[in-house]
Amino acid sequence: MRRRAYVMLAIFLAMMVGLFVILSSPSGGFAMFGYVVIAASVVGIILYTVIVYIPPMWVRRVSTTGRQAAATVKENNYLKGVGGYQGGDLWLTLPVTVRPSDEAAFDTDMTCKLSQSMVVQAGMQVPVRYDPNNKKKVVLIGSANELVMGRIKK
């Protein structure tokens, strides 16, 4: 989250530079540069605030065609100590140990939604799908409701 704050600060500073260029230059070609900087900054803000809600492109593919396995969550510190969360369902990663039935176990990061991570605890066993060609691509399967209702075994 700190990285997001720095990027937003950089975009804000770019907007301020563009505004300064517009206000300090007489009407002419250099003022157009300020308008371009401000327009690019606005587009950057819109894209940067929306992009965290879009799943990575590989998630849909691995969710449907990946190999299924069990994974043990190593740690989950997201929203630790927070009573509730009323915001967007962001995509994030949690460290896990994946245990395929026909291969050796491996450690990696699992991609999941924030709503799913809120019901997953360290030491919990969860179902995942992974790309056998790239074992860094692991996604949690099952909704947060299924995890809560116990349909997915711990």
C-alpha cells in the first residue's frame, strides 16, 4: 500500500507541474505542454485506481485449466486487527506451501481476492489451482462464502 501512495503522490506532483507551466507561461506552445501533463495525470489516476480491481490475465486461465492441489497458508497479515472492511475487492497475494498429489511440495505466493483472504488464516488448508509450467502462478479457488460455510475443508 505504501507503493500506491508514492505513485499517487508522483501523479499529483506531475499535475502540479503541469498547472504551474500553464499559469506561468504566456498563452503559447509551452502552455500546451502543461495541458498534456495534466491530461496524462488524470488518465494515470483513473487507470491506477481501477487497475487493482482487475484480475491478472493469467488468473482466469489458471482458475479453469490449472492443476488442482491443496495449499497451506503460511501467513496472513492483511487487515489484521480490523473489525470489518467496506471497500473494493482487491487482488493480493499470500504465501503458501502447495502440495500437489503427484509432485513435491513447493513454496510460492497464492493470488486471491481480499474478501477471500479475510476468511483464510495461517495454517489453514485451502484448494488452489496452479500452472504446472510456472509454479509462481497459483490462485485460490472457491468464494469467501464457501470458505466461511465450511464447504472447503480446512
